[in-house]
Amino acid sequence: MDVLLILGKDNHYYRLLNGLTGCGCNVVIAKNAESIPLSRFNYIFIDSSINYSIKNKNLNGLLIAFDCEDDPKHLNAGVGYLEMQDQIKFYAKLVYLEKDENFSKHKLIAIPIYNYLMYTSVAGSELPNLSYKNAIPCFIGTPTFLGNMPEAESYIKSKDGVNFAAYSPNNTVMYNQRIHWLDALQKDLYHYVGGIVFKNEPNHSKEWQTNYFGDVSRFEIMPIGTNQHLFMLANNKIGLCPTGYDRISFRVFDLMAMGNIIYFTDIGKRKMLYLPEVYYSVPDFYDLANTLFSSKREWKMLYEESKKNREIMRTNTPSKVLMDFKRQLNG
């Protein structure tokens, strides 16, 4: 299948590119109007942020606007997209909402990403079954959070002394659910495996996070490799998937492939090409330790049902992922 990518300012276009090439597509990239070929393509993906005109180009193929940002509401509309939007039926996103008025001119669909193809062998491997000894919550990740990175003086720590949220004068919130969940487990002396990996980026550094979210150093852990992470998930069956900058993080695919019982942030009406069929949803600001205690009686059932998530990742092949993507274009 021949595909043309017309690129603009989207820094994450590689997510779509890698997904398409992983599915066996022949992908041609155009970075400006002059480099757009005259050839016939099955699909022409147009970065919605392009800041150059393409209306006079002979675009021979099905037109699909796209962006690859985490935020389903993201739209950085450039001139090339605006002048073509009436001719574009589909808008492809990494994550989209079932109904979104910002994209009323288009049918929203999900892009294929290479992550869907990474787990075929591991999702089919033999793993330890759920037991009393391995029913342990596990999480490792960077300290990403909901909300915009503020100027230092514009946010304050919660008056209640919580160490997972900060509020601006107009009461907007930065909510670090990753810190919140681990804090709840520590306060209840609930054993877990993993922690937070701090980085040198300003809002990922331990110093920056401490300024807004309190003593975060007690959650610190050194980074681990992919194989170590999968080994951790295999031996600790309760997989935690809190929100980051947006609701869905790529670690959910690790959890699906390893058959973990997934405690998932509230993803609302978000859609991707594949998501877990079975998980336990945790609303914002809920105490995770209490949630785990109250749902323990469901673990055996959730573990068995989570085999459906493993099966999704085990059976994904390039042809299947491409077929599931194309199926969205019908109707």
C-alpha cells in the first residue's frame, strides 16, 4: 500500500510513520509543497499544522488529516489544513474522543502505531499465575502530570498539605496522579514495586517537582530497561496505569501484553485503535490504597478476564493492524 505523508510542525509524526512502515506500507514523505509527488497513493495523510498551501497540488488519493499528539483535543490548524478541510473526510489521531465538536467536519479515526506490533512473542509466553505472593502493585515512570507547566509564582501547594496537587489563583490544578497513587500506598504501608524516575528536564526534575508536589524524593527509583520492566510486570500482577500529560500512556500496552490486572486512570470517552477490554477504572483524587483493598475480592475474576487483553496483543500482526485501521474508513 502506497502512502504519502505531508508534514508540518507535528514533532510526533514518527508515531504514524513507524506504524505505517511496521504494517508494510510504502511511505513517501513530503516536507513542503514542492516535494509533493504527482503519483497516485492509496492514502494521503496531511499534517493539520502545515503552514504552506497545497490546494493547487494534484493530490491523488484518499485525504486524511492527522496529528500524533497525546491530547485528543489538540488542533494546531495551519493554512494548508484550513484551506483543504472541506475536502477531507477523516481526521486521524493517536487518541480521539467519541464526540468532539472541534472536529465536526471529519470522522475521527485512530492511527496505527508500532507499539501494537511489539508484543506478539511476549504476549504468547508462559507467565506465573496470580497468587497471594505476586498480587503486588507495580509502577515505574517519569513524574508527568495533568495541567500546564506554570510560572513558578502562579501555583501554590494545596492548603490541605497534599503532595500531589498544586493550584493557581484561578483554581486550575496540576494533578500528579503518579505521586498521588504512590503516596497513598506509602501512607497505608501497602507494599508496591517501582517508583518515579526523575530527569533533568525542568518539570521532570526532583527539584522542580518538590516545589509543587512536596517531598517527592521518597518515590525515586533508578531507570530500568524494557526487559527488566517486563520481568517486573510478570512477577507483580497488579499493574498501575495512572495519567501522565494525558490520560493514556503507552505503558498500558506493556500491561496488556503481560496480562496484568490493570488499575487505569479514568480515560473517559477516549479511543485508540486498541485499548484494554478489561481494567479497573480509578477516578481522579481517589485513594488508591483504599481502592485496592475494596476490590481485592475481584482480583481472581479480573486476572482471568485480563487474558483478553493479552490476546489482543498476541494476535496483532502487520496485516491485522492495517486491516483494523482501514475498517475505520468504512461508513
